[in-house]
Amino acid sequence: MMSHSVDSVRVEAPIRLLHVDDDQLLTGLLNDLVVQSHDDISLHSMHDCDGVLSYLETNDVDCVISDYEMPGTNGLELLDAVRQRWPDLPFILFTGQGDEEIAEKAINAGVTDYVQKRSGALQFALLLNRVRKAVEQRRARAALERELRIEKEHFRMALENSPFVAFRLDTDLRYTWVGNPHEDFEVEQVLGKRDDELLPPEAAETVMEPKRRALETGERVREEVTYELPSGVVTYDLTVEPLRDESGAVVGLTCASLDVTDRKAYERQLERDSQRTEAQFELLVDTVEDYAIFLLDPDGRVQTWNRGAENIKGYAREEVVGEHVSVFYPEDDVAAGVPERNLREAKAEGHFRGEGWRVRKDGSTFWADVRLTAIREDGEFLGYAKVTRDSTEQKRERDLLERKEQLEDLISAISHDLRGPLSVAAGNVELARRTDDLSRLDATSQALERATELLDHLGRLAKEGTQILTPKPTDLCEVAETAWSLVETGGAELVVEGSLTVVADPSRLQQLFENLFANSVAHAGPDVTVWVGPLDERDGFYVEDDGPGVPETERAKVFEMGYSTDTDGTGFGLAICNQIADAHGWDIGVTEGRRGGARFEMSSVGVA
């Protein structure tokens, strides 16, 4: 036969039969039946055994049908010859000899099937049915073998390119198969042996323990095993899977082993480097004296403490670790929830930066520049890192610079405004001296009173500029009512709408109200009504009257130093309001009120 390669067989291919029988009438009848009724079968007939092997050498045949009793070589002898060359080729003995001895010999010789000849067409239907069955079984077996070979080749290639060593053990823990063996071992050295026959005693016990456990429990075991060999310490990632038979009984183990020695060495080196780096960082942080650098847990409690923190805040490490960060805030800030608000912002946004007053252990305060950073690892929130710097001197210098600039503006404005009354006074004194008209001294007195008033406002403004803010939660309505009682309001009326608690310096807030109330009375008259209340859509408050209001073209100028639309005004009242608002970090503006009057709005106001 040409090759009879099972890889070339296709299920849909026609069935090719070779029929060997010396009865030409019988072969002719079978051939006619195939031609007439079986399009998927091709049949070649031979009448003796002499040319059968040659035919099989040169032709593809799916099944041989042979008689038993023939001249020369009989069917069993032909079967034996075919089996030697083509052991899986279907061979059906189709004979009239019904001897059980012949059937037994045929089966022992490897016959595929045994069909006894009978009279009529039924014998051929039975024969062809057996042929189809034999060919289909062979083709199915060939397809399965082909798939197995492909899978085995894929597995072999994958194993050869894999860092894993795969192997199987019997229940005595002896190696029965090794794929992709370790370079230190040949397969022949390992097969049939146990680890205690291949490794030093301690190493063997380390390796065998998880294997025994898998046998005893019937469960998968995976763990890292580390042991020492003459060449050094090695570590393997070992997986052991129980192997079971059809009944579920454990009959061995399937194992995979990955050499992770280099990886573990690298991890140990990384750990050492990390520990060394952490130690160096901790030493660096601890030696910093100008910054308080420490960690907080997720609840805001102190976990670490450096030398700078001790210097700035006054607490020793053992006194403060475990305390909540609110211990460093003024009482008013704690009551207003400032510490928790800062922690929430840092956690939500990733960081928080701000400035404010903080309290030392001895009760003294300092101006702090604070940075608070949320710490996360693999998405898990671990706490906060906090860095604090004592910026009291910087704040003092900044405030002094601002006051210097303000005073320069004041001096310039006052110098300008004093020229008028002083010129009037000087002119009237000169006229009185020349004419002896003492009535001129009345105008001189009024001019000097105006100059004195300007100097008084200058003193008040300078005093306001030197005050340091002490903000705390303050009742807006209470301060407004106090300020109203201290202003000459005549028949004016104050209406307080709603309630609001703001974070402000109470004294400076009162001064702001006094100046705004005085401004309303001065420009709207003694019968003015003034309203005070919180803003609707922003954090802040307003002061509004029902007077003539401020023209839109003048609104950008009203807070300038010395600006006034009143000939008797100093131009300092609203400038002081602007200064107070700016000191708090507020925005101040003027617009038209609900009743057409002036409406002053303070926004970006901290509320408690």
C-alpha cells in the first residue's frame, strides 16, 4: 500500500475496498451491488493472494475483505502478512468456513471482524455494514491520534520554552515522568527515584513534605520551598496536584516547579535597600529642625515625630504620639471643626495647603504654613503626611510691608486733603491780622477743626492697620446690633435678616459695621433703613440701605483712600472697610440694593 498514513484519511473520503476471493461469481456480485447502490464505496477485486501485498504497496486501501480457503495462501496467512506491514488496516475475514477453530485463530491473529458467507443479498448488506463500521472506527481513531500528537507537540514546545520543570510521581513519591528537566539532572538519573535518593537529607525532607501533604489530604498544595545544596541556597515555587483514577482514588502526583532563587535574592536586596533608604530618610527627617514633619493615621492621630516638630510645637515624642492633630489648633478652630475640615479636604483632593494660627504646648501661638498630603498604597488610604513651618516672622514682615504701603497711601491722601483747610486757615489769619476783622477767626477755627478731623481719621486708620487679627466663630447679628448702638443714627432703623456665624475677628468686624452704618446715615439721611443678613448663594453677608445708592460709574472708586462724594467726608470710612475685609481674606463689593439703595457684599467669608 502506498503509505496508508492515517494523517491523510478524511471522514468524507470514499471507502476503498480490496476484495480477495477465488470465487469470481461472488466477487462479481459484490462489485455489482457496490456499483449500483453504494456511491461512496470503490471496490477492487483479486482472485488469489499473490499480488495483494504489491497492490497494498501502491494503492490506498481502507479495508481488506478476504476469503479463508483459497489456492496457495489462505486468508489467515494473508492476514498475518498484512499485519506485519500494516497493523491497523481493517481486515475482515469473509468465508464460508464456519469452523470455530478458524474464527479463534483469526481473532488471535488480529482480524478486525469475521463474517460468515450466506446465501442471498443479505450477506453482502451485513458485510458492507461491518466494513463501514470498521473504517469509521479506524478513521475516528486516526483523527484522535492526530489531535493527540498535535497536543503533545504543543505541550512539548510550551514546556521546552517554559521556566517550569514538570513531573509526575507515584504514591511512593518516585519520579515516573519528567518534562523539561532541570539542567543539573538528566531524565535517566531521576526516573524511578525519590528526592531522598537525589538530594541531601535536609533538602530532601523540605521538598518531600508538601508532596506527602498533597497525598494525605488529596488537596492541591502550592508553596515556596527553600533548601541548601552544595552549590548554594535555592528557592522553588512548587505546585503539587493529586492525580486520580476513574474512581477518584489518588494514584500519584502531578507537579510543577519554578526556580525563583534569583527573584528571591533580588527581592531580599530590594528589601535591604528599602530598609536602608527608609532608615536614611527617617534620619534625614529627624535631623530637620526648621520643619515639623510627621505622619498621621487615617483618624488624624500622630504616629511619628521629628526634631523639628519638637522644636516648633514644644511636645516631646512620647507626649504627642497618639494625640489627635486638633491638639495643635486654637480652641475656636476646634469648635468650628477646622481640623476635621482640613483632613477631609486632604483625603478628598489628595492634599491641603493653608495658613493659620497654631498652639504650642506652653499655650503660645505661632503662624503656621501647613501642607497636608493623603497617603495611599494600591488604592488603600493609609493616613496623612504633614509638614508645618513656623512662618510667624514671615507673616509679621508681610503685614508690616502691607501696613507700610497703606500708610504711604494715607500720608499722600492726608497731605493732599490737609492743604485745603490749612490754606483757608492761613488766609483768614492773614486777613484778620491786616484788617483787625476777628470774624475771620471763625472760618479759621472751622478749617482747623476739619484738619483735626482728618488727623483723627488718620490715627484710627493707622491703628486699624497695626492690629493683628484673632479670628474665631462670631455671631454676625450680635456684632451688627452692637455696632449700630455705637453709631449716631438719629431716626434710622436696623433690620437683621436671618442668622449667620462667621469666622472673624469680632473687634474688626464691629468696626466694619460701624463704618458701613455711618456711611448709610451720611449719604441716605437720618431716616434711612439698613438691612443686614447672609448672602443667598455664597458664604458671606451684606449691608444694604434704601438711600440713593452708589452710581455704577463710582462703584470702583468708593474703596480708594480719601475718595468721597460728600464735600464734608474724609474718604477713609470705606477704605477702612476694604482694609478689614482684605485682612480677613474676604472680597468686598458694592452694587444696587433691592430697594435701589447701596448694597455692600462681603463674600469668600469663612463660616462656622
